[in-house]
Amino acid sequence: MKVKNIVKELGLSVFCGDESLDREVTGGYVSDLLSDVMGNASEGDVWVTLQTHKNVMAVASLKEVAAVILVKGHKPDEDTLAQGIEEEIPLLGTEMETFELTGKLYELIQNQNGG
């Protein structure tokens, strides 16, 4: 499944990274703790968080995640947006709560993988 399919299916906002919406999504990871993401997220994951500071994009780049989704209506800080543009990582947003979004995201990815 591609990031652009998730954006469409879940009605997500795209803050930056339009040029990278064709990235392949292989899974997901949910955490607001950067050290946890650094230790456990995998390349190709969609990272769900409410953190909005620029270190999120540094970790996203390090782990080569497919995209970052901000939940609960959180908006990226200006420097986060700039970092996302520089790293060419899709930074997405939703008004949904984390629990609701992750349930829908899990279902999408499972259906795509025949599960």
C-alpha cells in the first residue's frame, strides 16, 4: 500500500512531502517517545504520534519511515515542517484520536496484505 492510498482512504491532511506520497507502507508504529521509535520502528512503517517538534522528522529520516501522521488535530511546528520538506518525508495530519486512527490504519494495511 502506498502513502497516497492511506491519505485518500482516511481523509488525511498533507502538511508536506507531496512528492513522496508514492512511498510503500509495510506497517505501522505508534509512539510519542522518540527513543522508543528509534529502537523499534521499522523502515516503511507509518509512524503515528502527537509530537510536533522537528526531532520527529530527524527520527523519521533515521528510521526511514514511509510517513508521519500527527493525531488529534496537532499541527507541525514551523521548523518541523521545514525539516519534513528537507527530508522529503510525508507529514500528515488528522483530527482523529490515536486509537481510532490506528484501528483504521491497521485494517487498511491488513486488507492490503490479504489478512
